[in-house]
Amino acid sequence: MTSSLLGIPRRILRVPVQGIAFFALFFLYTWLVIKPVLIFDGYWATTTFPFFRLDWQFVREFLGYPGGPVECVAAFLCQSFSHSWLGALVITAVAVALTLATRVILASMPGRGPALLHFVPAVLLGLLFDRYHNTLPSALALAAATVCVCAYARSPFRSRAGRFTWFLVLSCALYYVAGGAMLIYAALCAALALPALCLASAAVLPFLVGQIAFRLRMTDAYWRLLPFHADADPGAGLLIYALYLSVPLLVLGTVAWGAIRSRKRLLPENPAFPKVAALVSAVRQGRWGGALDAAMLVVPTALLFVSSFSWDRRTVLEVEHYSRRGDWQHLLSAVRALPLRQYSLLINWDVNRALFHTARLPYEMFSYPQHPLGLLPSPRVFPKLKAMPAWMKMGEILWDLGRVNEAEHMAYEAFEFMGEDAHIVARLAEIAAVKKETSTALIILRGLSRDLVWGGWARSYLARLETDPDLLRDSAARDERALMAREDKAGWLEPEEMLAESLAVNRANRMAFEYLMAHYLLNRDLAGIARNIGHLTDFGYKGIPAHYEEALVLYQAVSGDLSNDWPIGEDARRRYLEFSDALGRYGGDMAAASRELARPYGSTYFYYHVFGVTGSGR
């Protein structure tokens, strides 16, 4: 009785101890360090992040072109990223498939290369996710290609005609399933047998099937799901090419290694080599041999992963993750680790929004880097923005402020630029419901109810609309409507006008008030602070918040107007005198003063008003 499975010896498929250790740590690292949920919520981390609906019409679109089936499966599996442990399990499973297929292919080659080479594709896949590139579609296509190579290598046919027919059958099936990955399959099959026929068929098949039968463009017919296709993630760089070329290069290396070993008798023999080899062999076959093999694989890989890991990128994605989920405390904790070079306007918007929602904006605003445009949308912002998610971020701020129509406009802009992201669609449904456009909300929610991740939320919202079509009993909808502007105005309002209008509509709009005051602070408009400080009585503050106090002390010092009897605390006046004395000691050397005063005064408004930056350097 032969010990084989589908013609593959079981010894090849058996996972040794180093494989178990490697993939166990691979899973844990992906789950706990990379955290696939950051890719899911940071939908702008890659060029596109696929969505998936449990809908035959949706699935059928993928079945109409070569490569569509793999893209459909990838879209389905990508939804697992919404839970880090599940996403890590999917990524690990793909890595295992690549490793086993590569092992079978290398075992089919003449000669035998160095041990552990079959783990190279899994390591490269891990490095791509290590840098937050979602290459699951490409990895699945490559896995399908290598599995087909295994099927070809273990073909039951021995005649040339039989092997070539088997090659063509697998080629056609693979081309439909995985598109351009068929070219990798053909190249690997050519290394095994019938090189001329394999390569010629690979050149002709995409033309006959892709261009003529499916009427695809040449780039789609030949390159779909390959690294240089237009839909590939351009940020992945050379790593994605390395992943695709890894198996062919390993095959070439194995063949070359076998040729060198077969001719080693022509080389002068070093007597030390056999002794070292015998010692290594004895250790590997001993009691601790499995642990040694595992260490030889796991330790270098772990060092490589940790040294190449993009910690800054993870922090940026964590901020996005916490922002989308309204976890403001964790957002503010995460952003502390972000270097200033990564601190964009988008991050600035999230930080100030988090400070407002944690009731810390008037007290701790200048403990974080700030920018005059880092508060909310304005016409001056648009020329400075290159990132597409800015539209949705602006929409979220406007929604919080009660600027529902402007938020709707931003959401549709985001939808146009970024596609059918479920987060955007859900916001459009909420906007339609709040505006009492119930029929529109129902249409949107019914489509969203088939989404794998957001479907439960959509069905719950549908149930609420069925019992209460206008959401008259919904407190969140009532609160949002209370903040809405009574009439639309043409054009885009400047921040001050927008916030003042929102405050006039509803004097209880605390966000409009705090954002208006923050706008004055960032633009160093002390008179604006003085004019609006009376609104404090509408919100029940216990005393004047720290940054407002500091601004009022500066206003009195600059304007000389002492007519207002503001209850400014003595601590604020003392801090101002100390800061003024310290500043005066530098005799006009503002650069030196900025450096030296950053630590004791960098989180005060006094420092920002003088230097235009916070103590963090911006």
C-alpha cells in the first residue's frame, strides 16, 4: 500500500515541528501585532479594500471574466479582517497553502536544495502584511497557481500527449479562476517538462480566451492579479514582485544547487566540511533536533518581521480604527506614540474630535500638535488634501456638528472616489433617515443588509424604521435634527460663519461652541474669544476652561481692556507673568526661546500664541 495522497507522498505533506512552531507564531504575530482589523477599518491603507454582499447578482459579476473567481473569494475572505483573530487565521491558512505547494514543487525538481526554502513565500507574504499591504487577492491567485503546478507535477499521465493535455486542462481552469497567475503556473510547468509547449500555450491562451472570448483589454487578459496590473497595490513595491517570483526562483535555485552538488567531486574537498556536517546531522537527529530546526526557522524570521514592521503606519491606522469606532480615549493614547512627521491634517481632525468627545478640548488642545486648518473643513483645506478619505472625515465632523446636508455632500464625494465602502453607505442611510427621506434610507439599508459585516446593523436599523418610519421616538435622530440648519445656503461657508450659524440655530450645540472657540484660538483671534465667552453660561462649565482663561489674559494684556469682569483664576495670571518673564530673558531670540520654553510651557495657549506651534513642534 503506497503512502501517498493524490500521488503526493505523505512525507512531503507531513508538517514537521518547525512548521508547527513557525505557523503558530505566524498566526499569533498577525493577530496580536499586525491586527488585520486595522487594515479593515483603515480602508485607505491600500488602493482598494473589497466589500462583499451575500447576493447572487453581486457574485455573478465576478464570474464574468478571468480572475474574477479568485477576486470574489478574496473579497469574501477579506471581511474576516473585521475580527483580527479571524483575519489572522485566513492569512495563516494562505501561508500554509503556499508553503505546502512550494514544498511539493521543490520535491519534484531534480536535485535537492537547502532545507526550509519552501517557507520563503510565507515569509514574503508575512512581510507584506507586516507593512499593511492587503495582498490577499494576489496571494490567493499565486496559491491557486502553485497548487495547479503540484497537480501537473503529480500527473498520472506519462506520455507527452497525455501530459500536455493535462497541462492545457489545468491552464484553462486556472486562467479562468486566477487570471494572469496562469503565467506563473506555465513557467513552473515548463521547468518540469515540455518547456516549449508550456510557454507557447501560456502566450496564446490569454489572447484566445481573454481578448477574443471575453473581449478584455490586453492588460486585463494577461496581467490581471499580477503585481503590475492597474488594480494591484502600488505601495507594495518590490515585495509583491518578490512574492510572485519566489517560487520560480526557488525552482531555479534548487536545480542549480543539484547541478553543483552533482559536480562537487570536481572541487577540492575541505576535510573540515564533513566533520561539521556530521556534527550538525547528529544534533538534528538527536533529542533536541526538532527544537533546533524550529529555532533555525523561527528566530531569523521573527527578527526580520520585527525589524521591518511599520510601527508608525500601525499607529496611523490605530487612530483611524478608534475614530471609526468612536473609541476616543484609546485614540488619544495611541496618537501620543505618533512621530510629528506622520501627523497630518487628517490625524489633527481626529485628535480634536476625540478631545471634544472626551470633554477635554478647551483644556488639553495644545498638549497635541495643532494646525490652523486642523479643526474642520474650509475652502482653504481642499487644495492641501491629497488623501481620498479626507472627504469622509470631513463628513463625520459635519455630522457631529449637525451640518447634515454638508455631511451628505461629503459622503457622496467619498462614495464617488472610494467606492461602495460599507461605512460610507451606512452614513448615507443614517442621513436619509434623519432627513425623513425614509424610502431612500430603506433602499440603502436593504442593500447593506446583505453585507457580511454591516448586515446585522442594517437589519436592526430597518426594523426600527418599520416600527417608527420617521424615527420620532429615536433620541439620536431627534438630537441630530435639533442641530440642523433651518435653510440651505449656496456655496461652502467659512468655518467661523458655519459654526456661528450652527450656534445660532441651537444655543445648546456644545460642539459648535467649542469648535468656534478652538477656531479663534488656532487663528490667534483673541477678540473672537472675548466676544463669545458669554456662551459659557449655556453649557454649565465649572469656571472658565484653561485655554479660554489663557486667551482672555492675553487679550487684556494686548488690548489693555480691563472693563470686563471675567472670573479669571489667579493661576492663569501667574502662569502668564512667569511665561512673559521667561520669554523676556531671551532678548528677541525667538528660535532659542521656542526650544527652551517648549517643555515647561509648550502645552499652554501662551506658547502657541507667541510661536504659532505647540510644544510638540507644530
